Amino acid sequence: MFIFSYWFSRLVAADPGRKRLKTASKATISVITAVVIMLIVLKAAGSSQITAAILAGVIGLMGILVVNDETTKAKKVTTGLVALSSAVSLGIGSFLSRYGQTENIFLVLLVFLSFYLQRFGIRYFSLSMVAFMSFYFASILHVTFSQLPWLLAGVIVGACFAFIYNFVIFRDRPANVLRSSMKSFHIQVNLLLDLIIELIQKRSIEPPQIKQYNRNIKKLAEYARVASEELGNTDPHDIWPGVTAEQMRLYVFDTVMLLQTYSPAIRKLSELKAFNHFDIQQLLLKLVESIRQAEVLNENHTHSLTDAAQHLQELRQKLSELEPQDKRYKDWLYLIRRIETISNHVIDEAYELQQAIVKQEKQPQKEAEEKEDDESKEEETGLKPSTKKSIQAVITAVATLIFGSFLSPSHQYWALLAGYLVLLGTETIGSTFVKAVQRSVGTLLGAAVGFVVASFVSPGILEITLLFTCVFMAFYFFPITYSFMSFWITMMLAFMYDMLLGGISESLLLARVLDTVVGVGIGLAVSVLVFPKRTRDKITDTSVEYVAALKEFVHTYLHRFTKQYAFANLADKGMELEKKLKQLHVDSDPIIKGFVGRSRLQQFLTVFTAINYYAKHLVASSTRNEAFYKEAEFHGVVKEVEEKVASNFTQLEKALRGERGTCVYTLEDVRQKIEQSLDYFDTSVQSRNLQHLQLLHNIYYVWKINQSVVHLAKELGAEEISSED
């Protein structure tokens, strides 16, 4: 029952905000409705133009998938323009079909525009994409001018249903998306807390349990990013009156931080036999169980938080009874205190959320500190990325048309479509290679399975149902893996060929697979030979962006100690760091999955992950509310630390770009100065000693971050110097 409950919860939480389900459902229903209505119209008119019904389904699908403007109003305009773009492209296609190679020239032009116009906005890309697909449709079916009226009717029907499902029936409801995202987040939190309870009770941790916990932590971080993004689009006050986006984001951040702290802490406590201390084990169990039972966004369910606060106080009292000098406790006492500190943050944030809901008063949002950017932005020299990509696409289109005409003259555009799609959305050679492999494998498996299934299924209701099921599955799994989408799309095409051609042959599917492999191969070759962008160059760019964001993050943290009333929205900046680290892992994926240089890159990613972990501890600092130091001597120390750390960030950016002669500061002498200023024997300076110790505590993780930065810079050839030099 526990295993069933675990996987059922994972399934329920698997789609934060139900975005994939909503998009796939809209696309599938739009296709079905457009095709069925168009078939009814054609039958009533006595026409046999079934291609018009298929085109209606294509436009109904694309009207859902390619309209991605920022506002609803802009999306509505683009949906209307989609119909116009398709109609114009069909008209030109039917006209040029009489003039041989001119239709190929126009198709290449559309390929160029779909990549080049991305620089002007997403709408222009959407319209060019629809124009390309419409012209592609007209070309492969050899549409004549006499067929055009029914095809235009299909375009109108498809666009109308796309509009209806996008903006009437399934219109965007950001509040529902945010509510669903938070629900997925809490389900994942509870799964992790269940694992923590199990680990504490067993007192011993096995490697498979650690792997399971780490997998769930990665899922939780993903759900937290989704919830944070939705908080930027939706005011939580509309769902939970009284709650601000800042409160909610800080609560989400603290909760993730708590669960990321639990894993290594519980593992270390288990190794040190800390759970043999019965009181500690029971108090931790009670604390975790009370947090697990809390329904944070339910104003009528406050007793669990009250219990959690009480158990936290009991744990705190027990810790005060244990002497740090005792050899039995000193090795693990700090771990319990770390858990206690972050648990306190989570309970406080949860309590504030519940109280805000109870009071239901709209709180003014704090305005984030504006960053003054005095540095002039460097203008890009040479060709823009969109121009380079469009040139790559044109060369790929010409080459695939030539090869396609020799490989399969009756289906010469299959290779073109494969080459076009493999270049779409890829920036580097590595990402193009990964996408090419995914598409080839997905197409091969989809063709094989589709051929087998189609041979056992007779054309009829069952095959039509399977066809639309493939549409749904393709776009549901598209955000997860491209190979799954290719698999389901190829299966869909197998069923479609079987229905339209009265049967499907092995030679047809083999031709489909061969053209796909040739198309993606040509696209990959062009990305390597024409304006190539190495994966390592992209990793460098992303790493520099992460270091720049980290520099601003640490500056904001330290700024609070010298500027009274300085607002530090560290949770937002922490989430931004999390997103950039995620992008760094995505950019590194082609090399990690390969063999050349993988180990060195993994070491760098490990250091960046450690830096990100230390940065999270700064967000979870116990001084997040009142951190200002009045004494001038502290200002000098903090300012020196800030300047040296900022210099190290700048030097690391230069080292990442390959510049030589960089120097980084260790800051160990600054720490020694603070420690040497302590006088434990003079009772008259105990207050001063306490402040110095507090300062050491507050900038402890800044030192940890700096040590990691120094390590990375030295690995890249930088020289280490002391802060006095």
C-alpha cells in the first residue's frame, strides 16, 4: 500500500499546473473537432476533398501549438493571422505548382524567414512556421488551383476551432495553474517527508534510499521553479486573500532548502549513531511528522503548525541541555541545530501565510531594489544568431531537396522537414546532435511499432481512435523528451497512411525512416560546418551569466549589513540562480552523455552545484530580517569582504572566457583578523566578542562560496593571492 500510495502521488504531481495535460488536450480536441466538422461539411456538399479535412486538423493543431505571444490579446490577433498566413501560402503554393522548381525556391524562402524573423518577435516566427507547413502540405499533395476553395474553408474551420478552444472553452486561468502548481509542490514535499520519517525510524540508510531521495529532491526543485514562475504571472491574493507573492516565494524556497538539508544531515546523523540518543530521534520524528501534517494554505487547519512549533521548541530546549564540549555530541550537534534553524524558517513562513489568509488583508508588495547598470552594453558584432541560423536552415533545405529528389522522388520533402525540425530550437552542435539522435531513434521505433499495429487493425473507428491518441501522447510528452514525440508522431503517420492509401507497405515506412535519417544528418552536418557554435562555448556563456547573477546575489546579501533598511529579496534572486544552474546542466547534457571531456565538466558542475547550495544557505540565514551593524569597524570588514569577493567573481568570469593573468583572493587573512580580535578572558568585551562571532556566522557561507570560486579560477589558470596584496 505504501508503494502504491507513493507512485500514485508521484503520478498526481507529475504535471505541475496541468500545463502538459491542458496543451495536449486542447490540441487533440481541436484536431478532432476540426476534422469531423469539415468532413460533415464536405459530405453535405457532396465533395470528396478529404485533404481539406486533414488541413483543417493541421491548422487546428498549429493554432494551439505555435501561438505563444505574451498576452491574451496578442494571442488572439496571432490566431487570426495564422489563418491568413496559411491561406496566402496555400494560394501561392497552388499557383507555383505549375512552374516546376519555383515552388522549391519559395519553400526555401519560407524556411529562411521562419528562422530569420525570430529576431523580431515570436509572432513572426509563428506565422512563418504556419506558412511553411501549409506550403509543405500543398506541395506533398500537389494541390491544384481548383482545390483551393475547399482548402481555404478547411483553414477557416481549423483556425476557428483553435480560437474557440484557446480563448473560450480552455481559456487561460492563471489562478488555476498556480493552485495546481502549489498542489503538486506540496504532494512532492509530503513524499519527501515520508521518506525522511522512514529514514529516521530505521536509523540506517541504504544507498538505494539515498538515490530515491535525491531523485525526489530534483523533482521538488523543478516543481518549485514552476511555482515561482507562476507567482510572477499571478497574484496569489486572488486565490488566497492576504497572501503576497513575496511571502509565497520565500515559503517555497525555505521548504526546498529544508528538504535539501535533511538528506545529508540525516545520513551523517545515522553514521554518527546520533539516533541512538532516543530523545533526539523522537523529537525529530515528532517535528517532521507535524510539518508533514500541516496544510499550510488552509486557514482552518492551524493546529499542526502549532504542534510543529511546540516540537521545535522541545528540540531547541533539548539541544540547550547537551554540552557541545561533550565528545558524544560535538560531532553531530551542529547538524541538529542546522535542521532546527531552517525548520524554524519554514514554520514561521507557513504561519505567516495562514495568518495572512485569516486576516485577508491585501498587503503592499515590496519593490525590489533596482539595479543601476552604468555599464554600456556591448553591441553585437558580425551576424546575429538568427541570421546565422537562417543561413544554416537555407543550406540544409537546399541540400535535403537535392538528396530527397534522388532518394525518394515521390516524397522529396520528407528529408527537408526532418532537417528543418532538427535545427529548430537548437543552439549548439551538441544540442543538434542530441536532437538528431532522438528524432532518428523515435522515428525508427515509431515506424516499426506503427507498421505492426496498423497491420493488425482494420481502418475504422479503432484506428481513428489510435490516431488521435497518438496526437495526444506526442504533445503530452514533448516537453519531457523529443524522442517520445517523434515516436508518437511517426505512429500517427503510419495510421494516417494506412487510412488514406488503403494499406501501408514496408517500403513506404523504410523510406520515411531513411529520409528522416538523411534530413537530420544533413542538418547536423550543416550545424558543424556553417557558423558552428561549440557546446563548450555555450556552457561558457551560461557559466558567465551564472557568476554575474551570483555576484549580484552576494552583493545584495552583504549590503544589508552596512545599509540600514536595505531591502534584500534574496528568495527571488535565489530562484533566479536555480534557473541558471538548471540551464547550465541542460547546456552540459550533450557532453555529459558523451565521452570526451565528461569527467572534467562533471567536476565543474559539482562545484557550481555546491556554490548554489551555499547561496541557498544565505537565503535561509537567521539574520534575514535584521542584519544591520551600527559599528563602523564592522562596516570596514564587510566592505573589504564584499570588494574582494566581487573582484573574485569578475576574475572568474575572465578565466571562464579564457583570459590569462587573473588573480583571486583567499580571504583567509580577513577571517584570521576577526578571530584574533576575540578576547574570551576579558568579560568587559563579551558583547563585542558576541558580535564578532555573529559576523563570522553571517559570512561563513560567503567564505564557502569564495573558496569554491577560488578553486574554479585556479583550475582555469588563475593565481591565488592574499587579500593584503
